[in-house]
Amino acid sequence: MALCKKLFVVPSHPRPHGGRRNPPTPPADAAVTAVAAEAWPCLRPQSMARRRGRERGYLLLAGTEEPRCPAPGSQKQPLTPLYSGTTHALEALRSACSVCSSSCQNSLALPSGSWGEKQKVDVNHSMLIMASSPTVLIRLVASAYSIAQKAGMIIRNVMAGGDLGIVEKTSSIDLQTKADRLAQMSICSSLARKFPKLTIIGEEDLPVEEVDQDLIEDGQWEEILKKPCPTQYSSIKEEDLVVWVDPVDGTKEYTEGLLDNVTVLIGIAYEGKAIAGVINQPYYNYQEGKDAVLGRTIWGVLGLGAFGFQLNEVPDGKHIITTTRSHSNKLVNDCISAMNPDEVLRVGGAGNKIIQLIEGKASAYVFASPGCKKWDTCAPEVILHAVGGKLTDIHGNALQYHKEVKHMNSAGVLATLRNYDYYAGCVPETVKNALVP
């Protein structure tokens, strides 16, 4: 029976000018072996053998396994090379993996061009992917996960304390509570300490003050740190990222005890596009009784996927629309009526509405009005897009998340998991004309 080889391109110590190449240190070898075994659990570490690669400064770490490689197109654990440096070295990978070359070809991160290229590609070490050292984006998402869980706990504690500290911001339906204030201080301060070059934009306009150490979360979710970073985001720096924070999405519902509407939103944007997000539901499971374990955290990265929930869809042919509970108006109602819905769900929170889409409770989220802000949509948009959905304004334009962009989504929101074109095609021209992007 043929055996399939999996190889990882790793850097050896470079050869000093005119001298011999220094061998890799034992700790580096051990780390590489551990990472390789984690990426492909069926790889047998004891059968792994090192051999010199064709290119100076490289080793190929090779191992054999029984031919259990998945067929192209099937579910598989992506193979992330520790380093990809030249097409010559990658040619060696392909030739050594004759059984599953098509699968590996799709999984390997090429620096440029195709497998057949022969020219040398210069190595840019800032763009190399090292699985044993998570990238800035993966570390940020892992931190945001733990920080969102901390914020969820703060929200529950404020509610349990009985004093919500409610103040009106612009109206009786635009509220801020003690939970909003404490959760935002916790999220923004925790992120800023670990990632000081980030741009962080929070919903609440709070004075600059010393933050109690009890509000700081230093942890990182280990399961996320183990995930490979999509290659298009591997070279991102802290200063390239903008984080949009809604500490309590669904504040009005929170004050009224509609706790399943409440979420914590941390969205991450790069070059104006939402690319990663975390949603915490502090009261997930609260209706299961006093002994229920409360809280759930959903997260996602474009190109990697979305996690923490079970994806479901509304049955074919059903049109169930979720929309605002407390900010409705004639434009919103006219737009929804034009879509001939079987049912309309009026609930709070943009995060909650997107969760309804991905869990099969609604087929479209329609808000044909200004009012929704960038911190409401950044994180939920990522989760939806990561599972094949679509979120735009009412005109079909992608939302922008640059740090200089206006906070208001002036042209509303239209989001679906499937059948986006149907709902977009139903939007009346009168509604579009009334909403200027």
C-alpha cells in the first residue's frame, strides 16, 4: 500500500558567510515536531525524519502515514506550513506527496504563483506563518474571547446587584446602564494593555479614568491560539486594526428583563473590512432554570470559520423577518411589507438578530432606517459572512469600518444567511431614496 508523506518547510539556522550551516537547536526541533503532530494528529512523530531541503537555509521535516488523506473538497484539517519560503522548496513538498498532491496543493500557503514555477522567491520573514507563534490577529481574537466572557460576567453581576444605574443618553429608548459603563471599561482597558497600538472605538462616551484592576482580563482562549491564521491576515500589525466595541447590545431590553436579547460585541476590522468578531451572550440558557450554566461565546474569522453555535436554516420557502423592537417607523414597516413575510420577529440587539439568522429562527434581518451603528454590526457581520451569509446597507453597499468612518449606518441594514437577492430585490425604491449612504 502506498504511503503518503506530509512535509513541513522549516528554517534551519542560516549559514554564515563562508562558513558551515549551524544545525537547529534541540528546542526548535521539539517545537516543530509538536506543531506538526498537532496539525496532523495521524502523523507518527516517531517516524518523522529530517533531511536537507534543496534551498540553503531550509530543512524539510518529513513523516509518513497510512493513506488516510481526505479527498479534495471534503472536510479536512488544513495543513499550515510553519514557513513557506521558495517555490523550489514547495516543489519538493509536492513531489514527495504524490498520493494527496491535490489536497495538499489546496492547503499549502504559497508565497506567489503556482506549483510549476521555478524561479526563486525572496523570503519576507514578516509574512511567514509560524504555527507555534500565533499571529497578532489570532492573539487578539483569543484575548477578545476571554475579555467578552469577563464582560458577560460583569453584566450578570450588575443585574444581580439590583442597581442598574440607568441614565438616558439621547432619549427614553437610548439608555446607558452601570453594566454598559463597567463592561466597556473592562473591554477597552484589557485590550489596550495587551495591544497598545490598537485603535479601539467603544459605544459609550466615558471619561478617562483609572480602571479598577478587578475589571482587567489578561487571559487568552487557548483553543483559538491553536488555530491557523488565514494567510491573507498573517502579516497584520496591531496598528493596522480597528476594534469596534458594544459593551451591552440591547441595553433597553436589558433594563426590561428581556435577557436573551442582550449581547457583548467585539468586532475587528482591517482596511475598512470586518474580518473577525466575538459575540458573548451573557444570559444564554437563562430560561433553563436556576441551575443552568449561563453564557455562551461565539467567534469567527473570515477565511477560518465561525464557532460556538450550531448552524441552522429556515425551511425553504419560509420568509421570517427579524427587525427592531423599539426603533420602528414607516420606512421599516414599508420595507418589511414589500417582502411578503410569513412572520415578523421584533426583538432587540443587532447581535441577537444575526444569531437568529445563523440558528434558523429568521431568514432576513431588515432595518430600513438610520440608527444602527458600526459597533452594532462589525462583530455580527463577521459571524454571518464566515458561514456564507451577507450583510449590507439597504442599497446593497458593504459597510465600512475605517477608524475615520462615521459611526452611523445611515442607510440601514439588510442581512440574510441565504437568498439575499430575493430580499434585496423587494426593497421599495421609495425606501432606498429616503436612505442616503
